[in-house]
Amino acid sequence: MNRSPARSFPRVRLRRNRADDWSRRLVAEFRLGVDDLIWPVFVVEGEGQRLPVASMPGVERFSVDLLVEAAAEARGLGIPAVALFPVVPRERKTAEAAEACDPDNLVCRAVRALKREVPGIGVICDVALDPYTSHGHDGLLREGHVVNDESVAVLVRQGLTLAAAGADVLAPSDMMDGRIGAIRDGLDDAGHQGVRICAYAAKYASAFYGPFRDALDTGGLLKGDKRTYQMDPANAAEALAEVALDLEEGADSVIVKPGLPYLDIIRRVKDGFGVPTFAYHVSGEYAMLKAAVANGWLDNDRVLLETMLSFKRAGADAVLTYAAVEVARLLHR
């Protein structure tokens, strides 16, 4: 940016444009709108179920019948899409994640209900095995090690099952090598060329996921940790390599996860590739904000909007946030 030596105080007073609400709005560099929001939603078995998540105040798990109502409200607020995460009963979890490929599993039934009852809202489905495995990993476990290629084969079958149910977008979050290309080939060969892939391209082995695991009731199941496939928080250039590979393999958009601790990664990805780039405002980030609000330390509405705007400023085209409905209501005010 060129700066003229003549632009100096007192002739230049930057506060002039800040003096009134109307002028602040006129010169705002970034905008936040409901079109920027994706709502992650937890789905449970049963009917009439609306179960709170203790570690995520304001977040609930919905049975399919009430999910339809909640998604209709989200659509009415202008939220473009929901992202589904199933709470799989422990008795249906197995070492080989067989439930993930059952065409009548919980998430497939939820997808069909949403496509039938709430037309016009996008349905994004997570592709990963951790909700379905008895050991809590995103892939198959062999002698204590998460194997890559065997896991990818199951992920392809899972993706095809979700596409057949009507999912608009598959979001592989497992971080196995080569899974985007394999899923893309599987979709195309099965006639699902229109199904999009939104890759969790830079998903870090983060300490901010704890409340999410509470919501899915996977606490205590995980054997070991996920650092052999999720990214090291110390690495940034590696994130760009991951994004480049996923795009080469056919991803239509990419996700950086978590969000706030990785704003620098969001900016580097957006500047480096210019593709649709989404931030995931994860469960731990959400829970910290709500805990501070509950203690009277922060103003809920202002901090929520400021947080969302920070993602936009960093380069995110959209944000997955558990506060999507709440943010949308604030924006409508």
C-alpha cells in the first residue's frame, strides 16, 4: 500500500470516520452475514429427544424429528447449511465401524428426513469412523496402529452410503492420506458427480475438541491419541501441503480446524490457494466463550459477533459454529 507523506496528523484524523454509526458502517472493510454460517448439529436416536450438552451451554442433541424442526428454523434465518454429527449408541460401535456403512444408520435417516422436509438447506456429512469405532479412532486399528489404506477403503464406502442417502457435501475429517482422491473416484464411478467434497485439509491434533467428544459420548473410548494422523500444532507449511494435495485430489473446498488458534493458517490457505476456505469454531472455543459469559466476564452478543468477524478478516468464506443460530438471530436484529 502506498502512503503519501502528506497524510499525517493533524490534517489526517482517522477518528473522523469512526465518529458515527453510519460512517463506521460505510467504511467497514469486512462484513458478517448469515450466508457465512454453517451449523454443526448433533443427532441422537429416538423421538422427541432434545438433550443438552453440559460442556457446551446452549447446544443440544436432537432426535431426527426435532432436527427437522431445528433445521427449518435455521433455514428461515437464512443459514445455508447444517453439518451432521451422529451420537452412535455404544452397543453399535465396533472395531471395524460397520455401522458407518449401514444405509439405515442414524445419520442416513437424518439426511433423508432433511432432504424431504427441509428442502433448500445444504446437508453436510462428516466422513470419519470415530463415531462408529469402539476404540475411538478415525480409522481402523491394527496392532495399536491406525492403518491408512484399509481405513480409506471403509471411508469410501461410508461416503457412498451418505451420498446415496442424499448428502449434498461430504466432509472427510479423518486425515488419512489419499482419502479425498479415493472418495472422489468412488463418487464419480457411482454417478454422484454432483456431490461436493469439503475436506478437513488442515485438522490439528488439538486440545480444543474435548466438549465435542462429550457431545458424541465418545469420552473414555479413545485408545492412545490421534497425533499420528492429525496435524502437529507446531506446523504451518505442512498445512499448505495438505491443502494442495486435497485440492489436487478433487476437494471443492477446505476446512481449517480449530479456528481461533489457527487464524494464521486460514489466512495462508486463502492467500495461497484462493479456494473456498472454511473455519471451524470448535467445541472448546465455544465452551470457553460461554463459560466466560456465564461468569459475567464477557458480553455474549458482542464477543460472539467479534469472534465470527475475526474469521472473516482472516480470510474464511464461512464458519462452522455451534452458535450459528444465535449469531443469525443477532444479525437479524
